[in-house]
Amino acid sequence: MNVKEAVDGEILFSGTIYVAPGALQMGVTFHGNKKVITVNNDTLVNGHAPSVGYLFNSLKAYSDVTAVILTGMGRDGSAEIGELRANGAHTIAQDEESSVVFGMPGEAIKRGGICEILSLHCISEKLIQKVKE
């Protein structure tokens, strides 16, 4: 899979991993059948920029989403990934054994927002499988 820093206005492509630029928020908007990245300097969400909560909020209206929350300190994204699940998204949390810090995935699991709990290795396999579908 390709990995790159996200650029505002860029169209999302399957099989590419987009990383939010430092100190900026990243979201996704839908224009017809195209998914477009937004990168901006909106306010902090959950005390963070970039914030996974901000990204997840941008996807709330869409059910054809797979959202993953990985190792991290705090609660950023834990409420928002639950909202995605409630809207029909498939949600995955990294398991405690493979996490360096289990704060974010642990909180999301506690809140009931997760469909699957997987090791880091299994998450990558699951995402590759979903890209091929």
C-alpha cells in the first residue's frame, strides 16, 4: 500500500494510506462518488490537531466506512468511532497486547464502539482484504 501525507483537495484512492499533516485537521468530504480530503487549521478536537475524532466526525453520515483506532494515549476518537459504528460503519480497535499505549483503543472498547479487536498484524491483513473487496 502507498503511504503519503494528505493534501487538501486530494481525491482518495483505494489502497493508499493518508497521514494528516502535523498541527492540522484532516477530514473527508464526498462530492458525488468521489471522496475528497480536507486539510485545514480548524480548532482542536479532544485537545488535538490532528485529531482522529475530527476525521471520524467528517465520516459520520456514511455507513460504508471502516474505521480503525490504534495505540495512543488519551481518548481522542473513542466517542466518535462509536458514532460511526452506530451509523453502520465497521470499527476496529488495536488489541492491548500489540499496543504501546492502550488508552485510545481501550477507551473505544469500553464505550462499546468497536466491532473487532485485533492485533496490529491482523488489522493490516483485514484492511488489505477490504481493499480487495
